[in-house]
Amino acid sequence: YVASARQWSSLCRQWLRWGLLYGVVIFGVMNYVVVPLSAAYPRNPFTPRTFIESLLAMLLFGALVAFFARRTWLAPTAEK
């Protein structure tokens, strides 16, 4: 996300929207690609509660990454 924010300024301007979307993408990739291909099996299937908890955690993660990317790339540069 941070590398992309340097290329597309809308990622910094609308950081919350894109950060939440980033969290959803990370949630999907981790739960439906990475974990099934890892040695983490056998694993219990999602219950509605664990699904919601995991999704909320990834939404928070995405929002935090976007917030700090915005602060980093839009922060005024110090003069030397």
C-alpha cells in the first residue's frame, strides 16, 4: 500500500476508503490463498464470530497502514 501511495495520490487523499478496501483484500488473500497453501491445516472452519473478528482486524490493519502512509507521504518535508 505504501509503495502504491507514492504513485497514486488518491490513496493518500481518500486514505480511509482505500485502507478499508486494502484490509478486505488482505483478509481474502490470507484466508483463502495463503493459509490453505500453508502447513496450518487442519484448521477449524470459520464460525460467524471468528469470520467477523478476523475481518474487523484486517479492516483495522488496512486503515492503520493507510493512515500512516498518508502521514508519511503527505508530511511536510524538513528543510536542510
